[in-house]
Amino acid sequence: MNTPRKVSRRRFLQLTGLTAGGLVLGARVPGPAALAGVLDEATGAALNIFVSVRADGTVEIVAHRSEMGTGIRTGLPQIVADEMEADWQRVKVIQAQANPAYGSQNTDGSRSVRDFYPVMRQMGAAARTLLETAAADTWGVPAAQCRAREHAVHGPGGQTLGFGELAARAAKLPMPDTSTLRMKAEADFRYVGQSLPIVDLDAMLTGKAVYGIDVQLPDMLYASIERSPWLQGKVESLESDAALAVAGVVDVVTLEAADGAPGFNPIEGVAVLAENNWSALRARDALKLRWSASAHSEHSAAQYLDGLAALVESGPGEVRRQRGNVSEALERAEQMVSATYRTPYLAHAPMEPPVATARVGAGSCEIWACTQTPQATRRAVAEALGLDVDAVVVHVTLLGGGFGRKSKPDFAVEAARLSRRAGRPVQVVWSREDDIRHDYFHACSAQYFQGALDAQGQVTAWLAREAAPPIGATFDPSVQMNSEGGLSQTFASVPFAVPNLRIESHPAPAHVRIGWLRSVYNIPYAFGVGSFVDELAHAAGRDPIAFWLDLLGEDRSLDFADEGFNYSNYGRSLQDFPYDTARMAAVIRTLAERVPWKQSLPAGQGWGFSAANSFLSNMAVASKVEVRDGQLRVLEMHGVLDAGRVINPDRVHAQMEGGMIFGLSLALNGEITFEGGEAQQSNFHDYPIARMQQVPPVIKTHIMPSGAPPSGVGEPPTPPVAPSVANAVFAASGQRIRELPLGKHLNV
Amino acid sequence: MKLTVNGTQRELDCEPDMPLLWALRDLLQLRGTKYGCGKGLCGACTVHLDGQARRSCQVTVADASGAAITTIEGLSTDGQHPLQQAWREHNVPQCGYCQPGQIMAASALLAANPGASDDDIRNTMSGNLCRCGTYPRIHAAIKSAQYTHAAVEEAKDDA
């Protein structure tokens, strides 16, 4: 690794991919190979896999995560630039191809910064150390006397050499020992903590930004695919003559699907290949298709949810976490409160639907896709085509929204199979109807709660039972019970200091592809938990915020192990990221100070509150609503977030605004139903997402100052919104809505 | 078929009923105009026809021929339209996908109604969906552009 070789940068990436393939595959963070430097006269000196410096001084920093609106293509490189003392104006961000040498590229789970903050600093520090050492060697002075500052290294005698002048020499040096890297003092941060504008801003405002749908290759065909309306249906009969007669149509191809778990495999469908999108769409309408029945072609969401609700109300399920004796405490209760909540299936509906472009050659395949998971895309395409993984190159475009949908590479597999068949590049464009009808749907759920209050209004028992189809069923249909990871999303991890507590699950077999949607099971569970705490507070005659703080109890670090629950902590250890109730309490108190929570309001108006810990962060939301003549208007939303250290405050505020609006959208409007196994919604007229008119004119966000390790940002703002609004509806009108979306019960 | 797009006459070989959206994207390689729904429900494909905001997925090539078509690529030559500047000032985009349509809708609104009220803005811009939830910043950016525009007009009056 210390012997520089003159290879192209692209070859370098391939090499490191190959070298690291066996060792690092699936690793969260990059392995030591990532720190190998390479000199390339054509493209500049790669100081490590994330950083290279050109002779003209341009510093290229690799963004290995996908940009879907969080600003991550800016946030991670700004950490590197800061640590290496690069001038941001001379930084160019390069989007990584799929390559396990970077560590995980799965842009989901709100973990880009929380997992890679230390790695980005290390990469920046390693590059800076090489540049400093190169300067020291040039001047014949000790490296300790050379310091990088503002894109140059300065020596003890006032000498200065720019990064570009040092690049070639630096790339020939042995890698520094990462354990001895000198890291910048936080007080010296130049960019970390600064609201740098996103690097893609100008391109986005002028129509030049390239999303998955904007890729165009010579000789490319467009494909539109009619898929089985229900899970695991097969083509029973197909008449394609009329479709083939449409001008511009090249072929009609059946894409067969294997039996078994849906996984990341395409749904069985019939593709029309044409010279433009319009021809493909028109011809698709002319297909005459019949689909075979399957075990899921009778699925009715209404009946299914009725069944789940009956199940959670009927009796004990499997105990997932237990403390004390809930049954005894319920018997001794001064007052017993119970409630059942229902939440519907949801679709992601990113503004850009799934789109992938494939060019399959002899023994190779190139993919361009708006994917959140380039490495999984690469593996899925390689498997589908029977190629080695390293024969597949995956280029990541900008994503026109992702929200978890684009973590599933089924659409790239479709493009690859069709390109092989056509012998030409093929772009698969999902229509909006395809996107909504054939999503990896967010799970519906039923939740039943019982709470016991004593004479002083203290909660003495908390019983919670849930049934929701698990994501695991998408990969193994025999899985019917939600996982510990799923229940770690608010339901079983409730932080309340209640003496008696029991969390139970019932099975819920999946009849559709279940996937993860922004904040995942926190959506239903934070609605259930946040609504039920409010119901208990009102039953106890207490202020809901004071009641929540009481429930949190004394400040402590939570560990659920002695209560039989293996808390996932979003994949990180409780040592690195303790679950401290003090941080949630601080967020709630800060919110309470920032909103006129106790103001007296006109009749028909009310405030509602909720909070949730998710993705290692804490978020509290207060919403003010008006309910008049059956019409709900949300007037204000206020959010406070503790996400540890924040890299780019403006982007965190933007995620809070957007995450809260996302939560509001699903709370007001979000519902997918199924009858006869078919999704009943198809576009924005029957699956509405929030419009400007539905969004309150006042949305205020506050970030808690913190030096704690960075935690999740993209998802945590969403979960508390639905319960805060439902609780506000109750405060405003006395109407307790226990079923989402609220639009089923009020005009929204 | 002939279209006048961003001041240039373009010829294209297509059926007259092809939606303008696909003609712009697939045949003229103007990919700043985005597909979002194909039904006129989301506004991602908003362009100007003779200065009016139109959903290009709902306009056929035949209907558009003869009109002056402006797309995001032609809104300004240098990306410095007052709304593009205001969008920058407020760091509006998140994923950015809907923003060309938002900017085209907003620019047609302000051209027709420079003093658009908060309600006018909300009503008009409610035709454009943003799944990322950038609405508060879109609203703020339009207000900013209004003030800037008004200040410029006022300065002109003084001169």
C-alpha cells in the first residue's frame, strides 16, 4: 500500500473494491484499504479513497452517500474539508460509484453523519498529514513544525506551499498511522457547524441537476411496465398485437418473477420497450392482460385491519418486554384507561418515481439510478444477470426524494434484465400509478393500550399490544411478528418510569411488500404511544407536558436488557450512544418554553404535544389547530430537536421543516387501502400529499446546542407530528381520533 | 411538428397528441421539466406558454405549437432570475426535483400579479407538490422576490 502506482483513479476504485470485497463487504465504515494513496498524473493525487488533490489545487472529495434532499453531498465533504484545512471554494464533490471500500453506502436510517462523522474527520486528517509531511520533506524541517491552514502548508520559517504544489509528493508518502493522527480542535472548526449552501443548489434551480430520470444514453429505449396488481400474481394471458402496433414501440417483454420472498426482486410484469416514454405509455394501455390469482389476491386492508384490531383487543400476545406485574396493577387501579389505535398502509411517493437506466454488454453491466443503496443494487443486478459483482458498475444520480423507497433496487434489476434482452440501453420509468400501486408499502398497524392510574393520577401500569406486518416478511414470508429492531422504534422502548409495564406482540402475516418509510415503525408507534399518554394525562386531569415529564421520571440511562428486551439502539452500542432520558426531558422543557402552550385560546382551538426518541435523537413537537364545523386547520407547528453535534444547521432546520411536513402530510391524508389484493389508490388525487394550503403558516424549529456525537436528523422530526396534531384536535374539540389519517374523520 | 422553445424554433418528429412534457424531455433533451404524475396533479412539469403557467403533461404538442414555450432552461440566461436568486437566498431546495416546476409556477404568478398576497401565493402554489416539504421556504422566497422586485420598480420610479 505504500508503493504508489500509476493507475487511473477509476482503476484504483475498482482495485480497492476488489481488495476489500471479501473483508469489508457489509462493513459499516471503510477498512484500512480506504487510506491507500495513489498518484495519477491525469487526474491528480488520491491521498485516500475519499480525497484527491489536483495539481491546480482543486481538492476532490468523494460523497459516498446518496443525495435525496438531506444535503449529505455537502455535509460529509464539509467535514473532510474542515479537517484537512481545504478551502471550500476549491472543493469539488465527486459522487461515488457503488464500492464496499467506502463502507456502507446505504443512505437510510438517518445514519450518514452519525456513522461517518469520525470517518470523514479521519480521512481529512490523514490527507492533511500527508500534505504537511510532504511540505516538511520539501523544506527539510520536522513535520511537527508544518501546519496546514487555508489550503496551504506553512513552515517554521514562513515558507508556504499550496496543496496543489504538494499533492504529487504527498501521494507518494506512506500512509500515516491512523492512531497517531492529530485532529483539529473543535474550536478551530471552520466549516463544521456552518450553514454552507448545498453544492447542487445552482444545478437544481436551473434545471441542470441530473436525477435518475434525466439520464440519457445513445440508442436508449424507454420501458414502461404493467405489473401484477397483487403480490405474486403471474401473467395468465397476454395479447400484445395492439401495443406492438403503436408507433415507436420496439418490443413487448414479459418479465417473469420467481416464487418466494419478494425481496428486492421485480414484480412479475409485462414491459413495453419504445423509442420514447409516450409511445411506451400509450402502448402499455393497449396491452390485454390477465393475471393469475395468488395467496394475496383477496387481501382487503379494511378486513385485515379489523382483524388486527380484534387481535390486540382480544387478549395477551407474545411478551416482548416486562417489568413488575401489570395484571395486578391494573386490578388495583383507581382508574383504568384503554384505547385502540389504527394506522393505515402508506406509500412513499417521492416526487421522482423509481427510474433506472441499464446498459448491458458482454459480461458487464452499467447502471445509472436514483438509488439509496448502490451496493445492494450492484449485488441484485449481478445476481439477476449471473455476473460477478465487480462486472457491474453502479452510478448514483441525484434522487428526486427517496424516503426509503429507493433503498430497494427492484427497478434497477428490471432495467438490467430488459437491457440484456433488448441489446440496447434501457431506461425503466415507473409512472406515478406504478409507484403508488406497487410500492414497498409502509406497514399498517393496530395497537391496544391499557393504563392504570392511582388516586394521585400517577401511572402504575402500562400495557401495550401491537400487531403490524413486519418488514422481515418481505425477505422471509414466514416472518409474522415484528422484530426487536421494529419494536425498538418507540413501542417497546418507551422511556417511562412506570413500575409495571408489559409490551406484547401479535402476528400479522404480510400480504403486500412491506418496506421502510421515513422513520419507519416510529410512525405508527409514536402515534399510539403519544396519543395514549395524552389520554392518560386528560384522565388524570393533568397538563400533558408536565405529565409526560413525570412519566419520564428521574434522569437515567435506559437499558432494557433486564426487562427481557434486546433494544436495537439503531445499530449502535449504548456505550457510544446512551439512551439518556435527560436529553428527552430537556427537549420537552425547551419546547414548552418556546410555545405559548398555556395561552387561553378561542373556542375551537387547541394545542397538542408529543415527543419521540428515534434514530438516537430526541424530538418534541407542539401543534396548534383549529377545528370548526368539521374542518381541521393546523395553525402552527413547533419542533425542538436534539441530534447531538450538528454539521450544517441550515440543512438540519430544513430537515426539521420537511420532516414535520412529511409527518403532517401522512397524519392528515396518508392512506393506502387494498381490495382484492389491489391498491385502491394510484396518483395524487386519491393519495394526496400535503399541499402548501394544508401546511401551517407558522413552522418554527429549534436545534438544541450540543457537543454530543451526531445522531439522526432526517427521520426524527416526523414521528411526534401525528400524535401532536391528534392531541391538539382533542384539546380543540373534545374529539379523540384514534385512527389515521385524520382526514377520515375531519375535513382537512 | 414545430415548437418555439426558449426563443428557438425546433422541429420534431412525433404524433401531434404527444404531451409537451415528453416532447421536451425525450425529443428535445430539455430535462429540467420534470415528470411527476402525468395527470396535472403535481406541477413538476410546469412551463410557460405565452407567459402562462401550464402543466406540460396536459398540453399536447399540437396545442403548444404556435405558442412561445419557456422552460426552466430558458427562464433566465444566467440563472439569475429574481426568483432563482430568492430561492438561493432561502436555500429552498432539498431534493430539488420539484423546484423547476415551483419556480416556473411562481414566476408566472408574479409576472401576472406582482403584488400577490399571502393567500394568492398559497392558492397558486398549492398546485405544485413538494414531498420534501419546502413550502415554507418557497413562500418566503416568493415574498423576498416580491420585495426585491418592488424595490427595483420603486428605484426606477425615483430615477
